Amino acid sequence: SDDNTLRVWNRTTGTCVRTLTGHTGSVNCVCAIGGKIVSGSDDNTLRVWNRTTGTCVRTLTGHTGSVNCVCAIGGKIVSGSDDNTLR
């Protein structure tokens, strides 16, 4: 989202049940992994969120460009960035 947030929606009612804030740039990608949500942003970071509480439990740094994709593979998180790297 261009407002730097993620929104968690109730699939049945279509209402927003939680807004996740913390990124300082647009959010470009998201992946659900078990009880966690991982998001990637124009702020060059990934954030790991607790799916139940909506709190950010970790910020992953290392990219020097916007994070555009994130995927869970074999218990690991893989991200792709405008810095032409996968981490």
C-alpha cells in the first residue's frame, strides 16, 4: 500500500480487522508463513509481524533498494530487491 501499511481483512465480512504500521515506505509485497506475516517495502526492509496481535516482531535489513517480492521456502524467507539481489 502507498500509505505504508498492511491491512488484515475478515474474509467473511470484508471488514478490516487490523492495520499494521511500521514501514516508512510503500509496502510492495506480503507473504503469510504460519503464524507470521512478512512484508517488503520501499524502505528497503522486510518486517515480520505476529498474525494474531499485529505487532512487528522483527525488522530485516540488508537490501539497498526497494523490496519487491518475498517468499517462504523450506522455513526460510527469500526476498528480491531493486538492488538486484535475492536475500
